[in-house]
Amino acid sequence: AQSVAQPEDQVNVAEGNPLTVKCTYSVSGNPYLFWYVQYPNRGLQFLLKYITGDNLVKGSYGFEAEFNKSQTSFHLKKPSALVSDSALYFCAVTSWDTGGFKTIFGAGTRLFVKA
Amino acid sequence: GAVVSQHPSWVICKSGTSVKIECRSLDFQATTMFWYRQFPKQSLMLMATSNEGSKATYEQGVEKDKFLINHASLTLSTLTVTSAHPEDSSFYICSASGPVEFTEAFFGQGTRLTVV
């Protein structure tokens, strides 16, 4: 069965410092990996995805993520954090089964960026 | 990106009544739509997957008679919470994917349901 783990409930970082939000996954076959961000009382906004190709994926708002197959990780990164990046971040993995494709989400990591 | 509109954004209803939530893909045809439930400070829990013109596939533990899902067209799916009770109060989010090539799912803005 597929699964996604976000080991940190919360990440605190100072504005201007680099940030990393961790994600590991378990899935049979090739994974489709995603990062989404959620602001209070809102739906999810897509940040970036890895389907195939370069392991370093660049996405919206300056975020990037690195796919590491050997470590089954897909950590989200940003070189310089902004206060406005403070939000809830979800890692997701999609895989195919006989019923079609299914996406499951990690538990989420709350990012606090302090000015 | 593609736009998914979810309506209403919030709703308050009395215990025992039913509530319908709509999820529309505005600029693409969504062959598959997903319904999630999110509890406070928790992740999204997939409730069901619906394909246009066929019955929804419910996740284990989700009562199909309580959460009625209809996906009658390529642009509209509805979730009806029947005989709602306070424990059904939650944030419900839909997402939609297009048919051509698999891409990321696009999410509605969510519906905050409060049952009093």
C-alpha cells in the first residue's frame, strides 16, 4: 500500500533563511509526487510535481523539491524564506491501481516563518 | 492552472437535515473527481473517487448512504451529506483531474460544514 510521511508537524525558520520541509514515501512502481500548500479555510494550491525527468523540480513561488529514489524522499526547499510562506504544506503521492489512480496525502507540516 | 469551483464555501445546517455541496470544473472536463474531508489540524482524508457516469468508489469506513456522491457530467460532482449530525461538521474539499494526460489534481476552495 502506498503511504506518505511528513515527519515534522511544524518547521520554524527565520525570514531570509533557507527552509526544508521533509517528505518520504512508499509506493509500488514509479511514484507521482506533489507538494501542495494550504492557507486557513482554503483549498489546496499546487506547488510542484515530479513525474519523471530531472530529480530537481522547480515550482511556484520559488519552491523546489528534490526527488531521491534511493532514499524515497521528496523534500520541499526554498533558498530564502518569506513570512508569507507561512502555511500548511502537504506532500502527496499518486499511484495507479486496478481502480484507477489514487492520491494520498501526508499529515501536513506547518511552516512558520518569523520576521 | 485549471479552475475548480466549490459551492458553498460555508454552510450551517440543523441536525437531521441534508446538505449538498457542488464541485465544478470551470475550464476543463474532469473525468475523475475526488472528495476529501479534513479535520482540524489534520491531513486530507480521501472519502471517495467519482468517475463521470458511474458510481463512486468509497474508501473503507466511509458510509456511502450518508455521503451521497453524484458525478452526472464532466464538469459537476456533488456530495450530499444526508441526515447531518454534529459529528459531520468538517471541512470538505473536492478535487478534479482531466482525462488526457495525468497531471496534478486541481482543488476547490473547500466547504466548511457546521451542523448544529
